[in-house]
Amino acid sequence: SVEYETSLGEYTEASEGFEYAIIDISTTNGTDEELSVSTLLQMEAKDELGFSYSPSITAMSQLDREYPQGSPLGPGEERRGKVVYEVPTEADELYWMFEFGIFVDGYKVFWQLR
């Protein structure tokens, strides 16, 4: 699911013309090996013009359920949390992208947020 806000917490405001897209994600390791998942290296938001947006570290620090990344996902393990992107309010189309390979060109999947 995705929610949109212009502020998070007392001190975190989106820039003028921008809003926060807060995406609730869940990942499952369907392999028999440990997997690392990185919000900075494997996830981004994109708009219909092709501009990319990285997770907002400042905004994520204000969440009560930030996506946890401190340890690898074990075989069969599921992990859930939220990731935040500062995106233009006028973007008609917005997508969330997950890239399965970190250090090589991997398989990418896109989900339309709006």
C-alpha cells in the first residue's frame, strides 16, 4: 500500500512542490540461501518522465515501521516495513522499482503507485 503526506513528524517537511510517498513493502526470501536487501541499492521510485527518486533517509527516520535492513533474510524469512520517497506532487504516474541484483544488472520489477 502507499500513503502520501507533506510532513512526517515535527521536523520533517517535504520541499515545496513535493510530497512523501510512504510505501508499505514486504519481502520474502524464496531461496535456500541468505539474501541481503538494501533500500538504497535495490529500490527507487520513478515518475512518468523517467526521473528516479532514492529513499529519503531523513523521512524514514520518522517512521514507526521503517523497513529493517540490519541483517540478511534467512531462507523462507519474510520482512515487512515502510520506505519513503520525496516525489513531485504533480507526477501523474509514479512507480516503485525493485532490482533483484545489487552489483550486477539484475531483474527489475515495477509496481504502479498512481
